Amino acid sequence: MNKQSVRFWLPLVLSVPVSATAGDLLDLSLDDLLKVPITVASRKAVSQRESPGIVTVIEGDAIRRSGARDLVDVLRQVPGYDFRLIVSNILGLGVRGHIGSDGRVLMLVDGIEANEHRFGTAQFGLNFPVENIHRIEIVRGSALAMYGGTAEMGVINIITRSASELRGAEVAASVGVVASGARSREQIAVSAGVEQDQFSLSANAMRGRSLRSDQTFRGLAGASYEMADKDGVEPEYVNVGLAYGDVRLRLQRVDIDVKSRYVGSGIQSDVWNLQHKSETALLSTVWKPMQGTEVTPSVSWQKQSPRETSNPLGVVTSKTGVERTQAKIGVTWSSDDLWHFAGGIDVLDVKYEGTARSFPLRPLAFDRLNVTGLYTEVMRQTEWADFTWGVRRDVHQYAGDLWSQRLAMTRLMGDWHFKLLASAAERAPSVEDYSSSAGGLAVRKNEKVANAELEVGYRIDAGTQLTVNYFDIVTRDTLILRNFSDVHTRGIEASLQIRRDWGNADLSLSTYASGGTDTATVSVINPDTGSVIDSQALVGFSPWKLALSANYKVGAATYLSPTLAWYGPRWGFDVDNSSATVSRLRQYPSAALVNLVVQSEDVGVRGLTLSAGVYNLFAAHAVFAAPIANTTPPVPDMGRELVFRVRYRF
């Protein structure tokens, strides 16, 4: 954010009138929380237990009290979610053993797509002010039939606090230090909201800096450097929402600068910058021509410069400009809660300029893309089960017709609920996929995914819910810049939610096994002999994870919040000795990341919250590994870190 932007936005945010705070969702019972309607897995708003998808919902109050530093801390609590190294300190998502970046998981922030449109990836780290989240709704499974585009492995729908929830102004600041004494992070975030008659305004802005790690990074040829010296992430973020009646305007600006000394295939003498810039405007409204019918037109404009790379001298070595214009119109109709119909059309126009990559330099495969999507959804309620059927057809200028279908059966039986889900879909390559070889458009196939899921949930009592689900996922013509063969995983995810007078706790165990994977790039195969080393895991990802997030009330306004993310061993490509010039497979041991945060609200004056936390309490050695054989060794996670926070609500 430049100085002119700061001068414009901060007075706007800080000058909003103040009033009382919003209610605490954590004070609701578990029954009430599970009944909150969500729309992330269907066009019709239904409860979490009835939703035709495997869904995780994370409340903003739980995020704030947990002391989460960023979205990595938040999403580590989601069953089946893992984090991977993409390149040069950029982190991407892993979902149930599959690569979740490169166009496979859609992330939305207040309805705006947060993925960058060169590779299709949503980046993670200190790139978003988690303090301002109202709730996160997550689909853990294919949602292409509903969203198209990059929703192949799921959707992360982030909803920020509205004007009615904010009703005033809030300032939050944090600072962190690591064992060496280095300053590990600094962040300041401001937010405000005001309502008057039919008009409302919500706004939040954040600026920060954090290390990616304070550990030693070792390159392929034995060279090393201390990541605490210069590597890190420097984000700037602005989000403004305006509404008058049923007309809404959302403006977002994102600028994430990732700094790394490891670029290409070696350690550089100074840091390189990999910058993601995005500006978006979304205009939408709701029209209700008759009872039970809604029409929702919207139009969005987005300009991006994803992963713009510059060397220590400031010379740009790789840059792709993207300008997207998208118009949507959706229609929903319900009849006596027995039938629900939804349908619509999306029209997307994208302009590209620049080069795809500089190693070696290649031009973009095309400079213009048009995609038209048509979708429909039918929900039918019967006495013994509810059925959802959805189909989507995207007419892609280069990939042709992309068909996606899903079928869901859900059933509530007193304290029990059941879900049976199946989907089959395909997605188009990204512009980087098409441009990553001399063959271009001719050699890239559409990636196909088949997904089957079963979920059983039991309400043990009014404050306890146990849920277990099974999944089976296959991708064919798997796209990882080029097409490979199949990647197949199957596994089980179990979660236990507890709400009591003393607080709350969420515990989950997720595991997967490789089932018939024949892609040597991602399966664990000895690079010298070709023999299978580990048939239960894929490169880069842990085959199991135990996660715990709890919030314990130790006083009238004081909370103790422990979190745990315990990952099983993972394989990564690394060096085996100081003279190695190529990477070799190495198994990293399991790592338990334990965080402990103490937070006290209304300290001295109403609205003042103070917290202190220690992260990676036992200094476990965890790594972010690349899930393919490339020239980037795993990046170590942060060591033990102390973080202090202050938040004041005016």
C-alpha cells in the first residue's frame, strides 16, 4: 500500500462512529451453532448437518480467542488439510493427500475470488487479517458442479465481519519474537462499521511483516543461510463493503510481497521478491419478483499481477498481467420446503499480457480467454431423505466443454445424520499450465476428478457432536504443470465437537492412504531404482494428522486456549550429503506443533483485550515440503515464537 492509499483509507476507517459490541457466537450452544444456515455447499441455506457436502465451519470468535497468527494456524485445524511448499517461501494447500494449489481449491473472501489467476493458487501465511473474520465455511470435497473454475478439491469461503457486527471501530496490533531474539512478526489491523437507515459501511485494513521461518535453510549443494536474516512475507490488505438497500459494492486490494533467497535452483546472494497484487470491485444485488423466488445478478472486475518476480537489483524477471471481467445471474425458487431449484449463467472474459516464466523464457499460450458457465441445482425433500442433484457445463475457449455433476443424499434421524455424496467433474488447465512447454495448447488435457464420500454424525448430547466421514478421490490426467496419470487417495476423518460451561474443544483425526497412485512425480518411489518406498503416502504430505483446538474459561473474562496440530512423518526431496548436486528422497519425522495462548478481555477498560501466546511450544522441527520432485528442498517451519497482542474496540 503506497503512502497515498494509507492517507485515504485510514481516516475513512478510523472516523466511523462507535457503539456497543456484537454478541459472542461462542456463547451459543452447539445445537444452535449447528443450526446456523450456510450456503457454501448448496444454493439453498441449510444447516451444517443437512448441507449436501462435507463441511467445516469455523466461527470468528473461536479464531480470535485461539490466538491464530494467520490462516495457516486456522486451517491446520481442518481435517485433511496440510500445507506444502510451492516455491521460494510461497505456501500452498494440501487436501487429503492431493495437491490443493495450482487451481484445485477455490478461496473466496466476501464473494471475491482470492486465487491468483496465473497458476490458480491461493497463497497462505500472513496475507489476511484473521482478526476480522466473522466465519469460515469450508467444503472438503469437489465443488466444481456448483462453482466451476478452481473448486476441484473444495472451497474456503471467508466471510468478514459486517457493519452490523462491527458497529464501531477496532484496532489490533501484534508483535512476535523468536528464540534468537529476532523480531518474527509485526502487524496492525483496523476495522470499522456503521449503519444508518438503508446504508451500511464496513471496512478493514491490515499491514504486516513476518518471517517465514527463523531456522537454517540448506540448499542442494550444501550451502545454507539463516532465514531470519531477510526472508519473509510483507502483506498489505484493504477490504471495503458498501450497501444501500439490496445493492452491494465490495472493494478489495491485496499486495503480498514474499521475500526469499532461494530462487530457481540455488541460494542467491540477496533476497528476491515474489509479489502478488490484486484489485477487485464486485457489484451485486438481490431482486425478489415473487414469493419464494430470488434473482441475484452481479458483475466483478479484477486486475492482478500474480507472482511478479524481481531480483535484488529491482529488475523484473517474470511478470504476467491479468484482467478479469465476470458477469453472473442466478435464480432460485423454493416451494413449501419440498422443492428447491437454482440455476444461472456465468460469463467470464480474461485478458493476459507478459510472459509465463523466465526459466526458460516462454510467451503466454494465449492473451484472451472466454468461459461461459451454465449450472442448475435441484433439491427434493422426502419423508426418508433429502436429495440434491447438480450439473454444470462450462464452455471454455480452449478446453472445450467441461462437465461437472454431483449427487447427494442427506438424512436426519433424531440425534443421527447421514450423508452419501458422489461427484464427477473436470477442470481446465491454467494459463501457466498451457504455457509451461513448447507444445502449449496441444499437449494439455483437462484434469478429471471422481469423488465419493460418506458421513455419519451422532449428537451425543446437547453440547457434544461426533462426526466420521470416509472419502475416496481419484484424479486422472493429473495436472502439475504437465499431465501425468492417476493420483488416488482414500481415508477417514473423524471430529468431536464439545461445548460446555467451561468453554469448548474441537478434536479431529484425519488419515489417508495412497490407493493405486501411479504418478511417479508424487508417489514415494526411489528415484534410482524405481521401486515403491512407501505405498501409504504421497510425497510432501503426512498420511495422518491429529488436531485440537480448545478454549477454557479460567476467569470472568480470561481464557486459556491450547491448540495442537500433530502431523505424521512426511517424505520430501532434500540433499543426503553436502556434496549432493541433485535432490534425494528423505523422510521427515512426525512433528507436534503445540500453541498456548492466554487472553484477557476488558482489561482495565471496556473493549481492551490483551493476549500472549507461545507457538511451537516444544520447538518441534516441522517442514513445508514440495509434493513433487523439483529443485526446491523443504523449507523449515517457524521455531518457538512468542507473540503479544493488543486489541481495542472503541
